[in-house]
Amino acid sequence: ADCEKEPSSNMWIYILLGNMLRGIGETPIAPLGISYLDDFAKEEDVPVYVACLHTIAMLGPMFGFLLGSLCAKLYVDIGFVDLGSITITPQDSRWVGAWWLGFLIGGVASLLSAIPFCFLPKSLKKPEEANNDKSSYNLLENMDATRKKPTPAKPKTRKWSGTLKGKYFCTSLKKVLGNRMYFTFLCSSLLQFSSFIGFLTYKPKYMEQQYGQSASKSNFLIGLTSLPPVGIGIFLGGLIMKKYKMGIIAATKFAITMSFLAYVTSLLHFFVGCENHVVAGMTVSYG
């Protein structure tokens, strides 16, 4: 009877709403955080600060995989059943780990980390020296029009609804998407992250099927081998950009070179693999 009621469960709605709220809370950190660093930090220090921001962002999934590895070793009904009566082990294909425990731990950690933000001032004082001469500002703004127009002393505040529906939002969006360098970077980032997410998503299952590893050990190995090199690479890239004081063109050439080397190295995956498991009716005949 319990199995018949399982398809009609509405528990997935709670996970959907939880992920939606998490996304709403996390999204402003990336654009507003980078904008804050670009406005208040020295121009030569911005690459390092942005690299630190992205490196710390990569440490989160790493600890998440390690936490998932720990939770996968615990039975899914921990705290509700007698663990001594469980006869199967994590190596058994019927084992289901405590996947829900990571959501509770991560949620509590997110709430605790959000408390310091409540004590920040509502408005931050801008530095005396304006940073309008930065390359990122000049890249997205019309330089001639900006120089001709005087800066108003007290800009009018716009409501978010008016900004979203009005001419200001459409003009800004058209200006950003009309920039060839930014649009090219946006497309390349979309392709890069799409491949990386797919690789990271199916790699645990591949390790379980091909190498006979448990879900716990697969998550543990991925957390230690896949994500830390990415974080180290981001941080080193920021240091290199600061040391050589790269501008927009130099940074673009540097990104193209590193991406090309990364793609060439990724081609080695085509030469590494394992034979499929012998499964009657799928890979071999029943005879």
C-alpha cells in the first residue's frame, strides 16, 4: 500500500521551493559582489578579488560533495528506524543514503552565514576618486555620450517595476547584448558551463557503474579531484592578470589561449574508457 501511494507524493514541491528560495538569495551575490569590487577596489587588485570570490564559490560544491559522501553512508531512514535491523550495506545496490540530511545541514549553515549581512549599512560610501575610467565601464557605456552628458547631483530614484518595464531597462539590455566582446564571452561561458555541469553530473554514476564504487566514495573522490583544481586555476588566473596588469585585449587573448589548451587536453577523454558491463538483454543476448 505504501508503494502504491509513493507516486502521488508531494514532497518534491518542498525541494522545488527550497531550491527556488536558495537561488533567489544567492543570485545577487555574483553580479552585485563583482560590481562592488569593481567600484571600490583598485583597478590592479580587482582580478585577484574577483578570483578569490569565484574560488570560494568553488569551495562550496567541494564541501557539498564531501558532505554528500558522509550522508550517503547513513541510511535514508536514520533516526526513524533501528539501524541494527538493516541488513544491507552502502555497497549494496538497494542502499539509499540519507540524501535529505545534506539539505538540512546546508540550510542551517546558509541561515547562519546570512546573519552578518543584516548588520551591514543600507548604503555604502563611495570612494572620493571615481572609477568611471575603468575598462569595464568604458566597454559597456558609450564614451562620447557619457562625456557630453553632465552628471546629475541627485539622480532620480527609479522603481524596480518601472525600471524593468520602461525604456531604461530595454536600452541597457540592448547596449549590453549589442557589445560584441561581451556577447561572445556570454556564449562561450554558456557552452563551457553546460559541458562542465554535464560532466560533473554524470561522473559519479559513471564511477559507480564502471569501477564498482559506492555513491559515498564517488562523491568523496569527485569533491577532492574535480573541484579544487578549478578553484586553484581561477585564483592563479587572477594573480597572473594582476602581475602583468592585463587590459581587456590582453585578458581576452589569455582566456582564448587557456581555453584552447583546456579543450585540447579534454580530447584525451576520448581515449580513456572502460568496456560496458555484461548485462543480459542489453549488451549481450540471453543465449
